[in-house]
Amino acid sequence: MEIPSDWLVSDGGLIWPGSYTKVSTASKQFKGPKDFMYMLNQSAVDREECLEEIEDLISVPDDDVKVRAREIALKLFNKEYISKCTVEERIMIAKILKDEFKSNYKQLARIVRMDPEYLKKLV
């Protein structure tokens, strides 16, 4: 069996559940993790439904994304802090992060300190 390339897998071989689960839907539908795990073992999860909410998934912690954003700011714009970047530079950083981490707009907005609705139109 081949694991999709966009799934996050740890060095120990563990797969991040957010890679194959619609977290926001599951949180609304189930009383807790045990209830959700019971359902998972009873039926197959429809891949098409999973893809619908892929934008809402946060697969990488903010701290990791923030470290990468600072690296990008330093490398591309010679600025040590994201807060020192212009709006255009922040948008470029957000685009790179979106491509690299598949971050959702809320996470990108927190990292580059911009409005998520504004970012959604530009990234």
C-alpha cells in the first residue's frame, strides 16, 4: 500500500490523523474520540468528502510554520522578523507557506499577521 505524498508521516511511521480525517466535521458529529474511532472501524471514509474540507485542516503546528516563515523572510527579504516585512512580502511568504505546508488561511493569517479573508483573496 502506498501512502499519499501529501500525508504527514513521522520518522516512526505514524500518520497524522488530520491527513485522512475531516477534523472539523468529526468534532461536530461525535461525542468524543472513542465514538469517532467506533465509526471509523464500522465504515469507510469517503475520500471525496475528505477533500472538501482539506482547506480547514491544520497539519503543522503554528510554531513550525512560524520558524519557516522567518527563514523565508530572512532569505528572500533579509528581514529577521515577519513584522518587519511589507504587506507584499507577507503575501509572498503566505503563498510559499500555503504551497509547502497546505496551511489554511486562518493559520497563515496568524503567522503573517494579516486578515484571513484578505489573504483568501490573494493567496
